[in-house]
Amino acid sequence: MRSLVFSPAALRQYKRLSARVRALLKQTIYERLVQEDPAREDRNRFRLRRASAFADFELRVQQWRVFYRVQESVVIVELIGRKEGNSLFVEGKEFLL
């Protein structure tokens, strides 16, 4: 089984979310990144098309985006943001990967 680690920034972003959103993300992250192969691509889980210093993969959960890396049997959640149109917001500020 894989282990899941949140970076300090991702943990801070996760704690700022409402309880409903935290519960949704917790369940989806566990199902899609721990129980399943996190490197397997599908419609809502895929490798970033452009190289990023922040993450290698993106998981889409409704309007939320979870950016993560996979290192052997460890999944590291790096960022959690909200997508509005073509913009990504992390901690209330527009963010560019």
C-alpha cells in the first residue's frame, strides 16, 4: 500500500477549506491516489503537459485541483487549488503552474 504525505503548503491549503470540501477531497484522494495506481492516467487524473517545479500530476475533483508527485510508494500532495474558468486559485490568489 502507498503512503500519502501532504507538503506543508498543501496541508495549510487543505485546512483552510470548508468541512464539506475537505471530506470530499479526503475520500477522493484516498480512493484515487492511495488505493489505485496514482500514476495511471484517466479523464480526471493525468500527468501535467508542461513541466512544473510544483508537481508532476493533477487530480480533478469537481472544481478542485490536487497537484501531486509520485516517488516509489509515496504520493506527495504539493498543492490544492480551485479552478474558475481558465484560472487556478491557490489560497485565494491566482496561481500559475
